[in-house]
Amino acid sequence: STPVIISTDPGIDDAVAIAIALADPQLDVQLICPVAGNVSLVHTTDNTRKLLTLLRQTVRIVPGSQRPLLRLPINAGNIHGVSGLAGYDFPAPTVPVDTTTTAAAAMHAVVSQQRDKTTLVAIGPLTDIALYLHQYPADRARIDQLVLMGGAIGRGNWGVLSEFNFAADPEAADIVFRSGVKIKMAPLEVGTQAKIMPAVTAQIRQLGTVGDMFYHLFTHYRGGSIQTGLKIYDALAIALLTQPDLFTLAATNVTIETQGTYTAGASLVDLQDRLHERPNAQVATAVDLPRFTEWFVTALSRLA
Ligand code: BDR
Ligand code: CA
């Protein structure tokens, strides 16, 4: 199975993505690094612990950055609740966190110890992935790929043109896209396309304690969108890693805007090659909806 490191800011859709990754026999999740994003680092760390405790999983947790590389933090507490995982009363967390090292150093240790190349999964702001790639440049040869949820081909969900994860730390996203690491990107559009509709949510509700937990989180996610369809963005990154054939992929250059007053964090997905830059990412431009939905339910059923 593939060694995996997850950088995440749970966050309701992050929780779904983590749970699916942990249950997937193809993946060997070695390390989870919470990062500030949807909510503060204290909350994303606490939420990671709560989730793993409920799932009875003991993956190593090493908290990462409290703030973006250069900017002030933004947050999405309006979408995920003030705690980041609103709507479910979790048992007190018992799994430990390791605060004796940094996320970057912990990532380096994992990548160095694996026989096979490691896959990085990023479903929050890219702060810690950028720090890691910058501090341990030689590790790039030991990384198989970085699969991430972030960016938009068209318009944003935070700024007019910027998606939340990239808008939260544009400089980090810029470093990552210039790093030379192989990148697969699930932009906003595939998350919007892959809405989880009420019939599917009802199936998930039946999946024991874990199903009950997700159902309750979903009722609080994005103000009532359980009725109109849930955008579980971060789950798309796990699908892109384990089921790449569900997606239409375009090898293209992605440049991150860091200077714009109104557009910082915008991802220029250069499908028409206007910038004449080398392709640095495989961008998912469409997802096979029926097959994605089937995968999603099957993946969550493994946790029942
Ligand atoms: C991304 O922003 C966060 O709110 C979600 O967890 C997801 O990672 C979507 O733009
Ligand atoms: Ca996230």
C-alpha cells in the first residue's frame, strides 16, 4: 500500500476525506498534520484527535502551522461551525498529539523511512507543505506525488477568483506549484460537480456510529445544503489519488497569483497555454458523477 501524509484543516469535508483515506486498504496513512485554515490550529488539532478517537485509529498527529507564511489568517467558521466540526457531540479525544517536532520535520522523517515513495495529500492551506518542500528540498526525489484539493479553474469561493485553501496562503501555494513535485489538483469545480444528494446522505446515515456522526455534521455543513446537495470538496482529493480514472485530467501549467489586491490566491489554470509555461500539474476538469457517488458510499461503508 502507498505511504501517505495528510495535511488538513478539519473542517467537515476534511473529516470525511480523512475517514475515507484511513479505511482504504490501498493507503497507509503514516502521519496527519493539522494546519490552521477553516478554523484555528487549536481547533483543527482537536478535531483531528476527536475524529481519530471516534474512528479508533491511532495515526501519528503532528500539528503544523498556526498561521500562513506571510499573511493574517482567514477562516471558514461560518461553513464548518465555530469549532470546525459543528453538529456532533464527539467523545473526549484520547489519541495523543506529538508537539515535540514540527510538521515539516515529521514529514521528512516519514518520507525518509519509507521503502516506497510517499504521497502527500493536502486538503487545507498549503503552509506546511511549502515549509516542508522548502526545508527539505532533497526529499522531492522521495515524493511520489502531491494530491491536493484547492484552487479553481474559474471563479472562487473565497475571493471572486480565489478558492479558500489557496486564498488562505497564496505564497505557500506559489512555492508548492513551483517546487517541481508532481501535482494532481482537484479544483472547486469538481467538488461542485460531485454534490452528494439527499438519497445518498440517507444511505450514509445508516452506517452505524460513523454514519450517524457524518449525518449530523452534514446537517450543519454550509447552511442547510444537505437538502440541495453537499459539496464534500476534500473527498475529491482522496478519489483523485485512489480512483484517478474517475476524472478527466488536463496536464497544464498552474500559476498562483500572489500580487493581486483582489486576486491573491487565484489559480491561473492555463488550459489554453497563454503563458507558455511548462505544465506543472494534472488538473481534474470533470468527474464521472455516478461512479464517484458509488465510490463515495462504498468508501464510507468500510467504516461501518
Ligand atoms: C476548501 O476550503 C475548506 O473550507 C474546505 O475544507 C476545503 O478544503 C474548499 O474551498
Ligand atoms: Ca479542508
